[in-house]
Amino acid sequence: MRRAPGAALLAALLAAVLTSAALGSCSAPRSPRSAPATSTASTAPTASAGSATSTVPAPTSPGAASTGTATTVDGAPSSPSRTSSTTGRYPLHTGVVATTFWVGEVFDPDAPDGSQVLSAYDDHWLASYGGCDGVVVDGVCTTERRTAANGYFPTSMAPRQNPFYLDLPFDDVNDPTAAAQRADVVPWAREPRYAAALADPGRSLMKDRWVAVRKDGRTCYGQVQDAGPGEYADARYVFGDGDVRPANRRYNGAGMDVSPALNGCLGFAELDGEDDVVDWWFVDDADVPPGPWTRLVTRG
């Protein structure tokens, strides 16, 4: 979430994009495609990526090591018994409330962060994504239940970006505190492929990063595409050790928003509620297992 335009302008923007989608961009989802056999790391993302491209990814390595009896989510390995010692180099966050958001949602046009027409990293998120990530009812972009039948993809449009997306409360582009901290707190900030982004305050180190999310023994994966909920510089929670609680106190203290695809994949009890609880951790590109989340990967 990020500061939205005024209510009248927001309504005009939403109407324009939804009209464009109705005229040609909302076809049925494409059939799943197999991931290639080699892994290609994504490049550092840019802000305001109105022309963001999506490609079929190539991760083949399993995710973090696990013990106990493994289950699967559409062929991807999952384990109910991961611990902080088996999530690679990134801390495990447990018992975090996760709410649901979707591209095109406007839950409060007058709130500073009440719209998903734009994101922290893309001023044209609705257009970049390809339209409402749900169902348009009387001109309003609403969510829908997602199922494994079509890989948890939307039923009324063909997305141009990965429908498995989420946000975390660290906006390293628009929030001055987070921007000042990012070189020191973001674990991958000093990796060579992020050198250009680190030197450019308009480019995010967060956008497109992979996150593993687990609920009741099911693990699904998504990419960071926005910041929130409620807070935008919560470095202690997002990157810190010790399973720190989110600083946010809104939305039942939620520590992340997940997309409708992740909501369905994880089997959330609520379609748009504040009571589902998850565990999560960052994952490097090479450690993302094949699954419906690798059918269409957002890059840049």
C-alpha cells in the first residue's frame, strides 16, 4: 500500500483501467507451463514499473531443508515441521496474522494507504498487472475464492504478472526511514546484482523478492510487490532475529497482506478477513520449488 490520489482521481483511474481491461485484457487464464530446467536470477527491480514484464521461471531446487513427513502443494515440496534452523540464511517468523489484498482493491479511497490501484513500487500497478485481480461487480474490483483447479489464478482475467504476491512493512523507496536503513538491514543489499539498485534511491531492494508462507503444514511461495500493512519501516520485524512481533496494530496486528492466489493456496479460512495466521521466511530465487507460483514470475 502507498499514498493514494484523491477519491475522485482514484475513481477515474480505476474506471479507465477496468474499461480497458474489459475491452481486451481480461481473457481466460493461460494453461500452466512447465518450468525450464535451469535457474535464472532476477535482476534488481525498479520503482514505478509500469511496463514490468513477467516470464516463466526456472527454479528447480527444493526450498529449505525439512524434517518429518512432507506434504505437497500442487507438486511443490512442503513440510509442517520446518524450524528457524532449516530456513536457510533468513529468520523464521511465526504466528503472524496475514490479511488479504488484491490488485485493484480500493477499501478506503480517502485513506493515505487505502488503495491497491498503485503500489509502493509501481505507480501503475493495476495497469501493469493487467486489471482487477478478481471480479468486477458494478464497477468495483472485488476478490474471489481461488482453487487448485486452475492453479489459483484469477478466473476472469489473464494476469501479466505473478498472481502469487504479498507485501511486507518495509518500503525502501518512499519511506525515508526505511530508505536510510536499507543498505544496513536488507540481507541481500550488498549482493552484486543489487549494486545498481542500492545506488539509486528510486529502485527497490524488496520488489520481486521471494517469500515462503506456511499455514497448517502447507507452504506456498509469493513475491513482494507492495509494502504494508500499516507500517512502512518495520526493519526489526521484517529482517530481525528472535521472531519479533510486527509493529503494526491495525487489522488485528497483521504482519503481511497476501494475494487471493496465496489465500487459496494456503487454505485461508477467510476470503477477506483478519484471523488467518501464518509462518513466513525469505527465500532466494534458486531455492523456490516449482509450483503454481512459478507459472508466471514478475521480473523488474
